[in-house]
Amino acid sequence: MTLLSVQDLDIKFRTDEGLVTAVDNVSFDIAPGEVLGLVGESGSGKSVTAKALMQLNGRNTVYGAHSHIRLDTGYGDPLEVLSLKRERDMRPIRGGAISMIFQEPMASFAPAITVGAQMVEQLLIHTDMGKKEAREYSIHMLDRVGITEPARRIDQYVFEYSGGMRQRAMIAMALSTKPRLLIADEPTTALDVTIQAQVLDLMSELVAEFGMGILFITHDLGVIAQVADRVAVMYLGRIMEMGPVRDVIRHPAHAYTQGLLRALPQLDDLDAPLVPIPGDIPSPLERPSGCVFHPRNPTLAPGSRYETEVPPLSQVSPGHYAALFPEDIPQATPERRA
């Protein structure tokens, strides 16, 4: 069963310089109870992809004619999200079928309204609860995510919360409507490592409890290794590699994924130097031809076909794909076959 199906997603933005490509031919599925990690450098198109699922990108957004986002709402046939043109048509999607945890809670909560008032308001919109029941349930959810004295905290403002409490309150608010899909956009970036571990453990527990799917966006492959079932690696709007987390991390096939892994500290060799990926991610206004990563790929010989041709997502192993031409797929080792 598929909860979310994204097919051939193309996103461009109208600018004074013309149309700028932000997402190029991206496809992926998420099943109920599955966590899909979306990783890549800043500017890879991760957040733009996530916002498209709720049509939260700006009015200058242009979607491709063949782009499809289908969501199983649990009622009837899957819903074609991009076919919804009016704001009121999106209301059951935003905060109902799909909830989102943003990277910075201070920018997501209204500072002049109590946290509880905001939680109650969304429950009144998306459920058949009355005010009293919605308040009691909001207190329950704050307690569920580990906020102490929730009956008192619910009447506080977000600036009265610590960083970890804000993130937990955001999670409580996102989950209180029991969405079918949760989008977590770098939810642990601003947290210290102790609170980060607690939030990741909490999200894993809630996935098991509610059976929801999660799109987990981050630039940290270490975090993905802890929480995700599958991972998609994005670069400049395209998916470079996708597959089960264990396969992609242990046997990365694409040079970009290999570069991201080499840039991580080695805990078993703290003296080993970090190896950065050469160069910088180019501007979307100067999008390279062929494989968008080829200008930064140190393994390519001059005149490679990757400079002019776009490689397909070729199968590396069952469920594991990389943006490589078939003749460049790494051969399976005895370890991988095992």
C-alpha cells in the first residue's frame, strides 16, 4: 500500500531572470509507517519538494505538466494534490492529512498567541472536538511529548519555552490531528545532541504508535541512519541515489553520496582529516548540463558523457538506485550479495 506517491515532480519559479528550476524530475513513494529520509546540501531542493506536498511554495511556482502528487487520505481514491486550486480545498490537507514540523519553531508559532490557543484552534478546524475536549487533548499531547506541567505550560507563549520544549510543542501540535503523513524539515538542527536524541527517539515511538508515514529532511546522514527506513539523496533538484538506508550508507554508488559520507567525522579514527566535496553547489541560474553534479565530481574524466547527458536512475541492487549509466553501476561484492 502506498500512502504518498510523487511522480515526475518538476518545480520552477518565475523570477526577473526567467524561470529557475528548483526540482527536476523527482519521484518517490512513502508507505504507511515508513520513514523516508531526504538528504543533501542546502539548495538541493529538499524543502521546496516538501512544501509542494502541501502547496506551500510561493505564487510564482510553476509545476510541470506531467507532475503528480497522489495522497491516500484514507477516504476513497487517492487525492491528486496538485489539482487542488483553491485554498479551502487545501484545508483538509494542511494540518489534517499532512502535518509539518518546521526547522525553527519560533518562526512557526504566533508569538502573541499562547501555544495552547494555537493547538486548540487547529483541532477545532480539523476535528469534531469542542473547545473543552480540544484543550484537554492538547494538554495530553504536550504531556505525551515529554513537556513537564503541561496543564500550566499550555497557557504560556512560545518565547517562554526552551529550544527543546519548542520543538516538542511543535511535534505535539503536528501530531494532535493524527495526520497520515508527517513532514519533518530538519527538526533537530537547532537542538543540542542530548535533546536531539530524545526527539529522534520520540519520533520513532510515534511512528510505531500512529502508523503514519514520515518524510524526514536533513543534511545529516548520521541522523538519517538512526531514524529512516529508506533515503533519497538530492543535489541541485535531482535525486542522485535512493534506496534502503543500510545499502546506501554501506555501499554508496554515486560519487555525491560517497562525498557526503567522506565528509563525516570517523569516530574510530578521530585524527583522520575531513574530506570536503570540491567546489560549491552552483546557482540554479547556472544549472550545469548533463549530470548536474559533474562539475564537482573528481572521478570523471574530461569529455565524459555525464557532461552532456542526464543519467537515468539505474538499479544498483534490489530497491537501490543511483543516477548512473548502466555500464557504470558498481559490481556486487560477496559482502553485498550476502
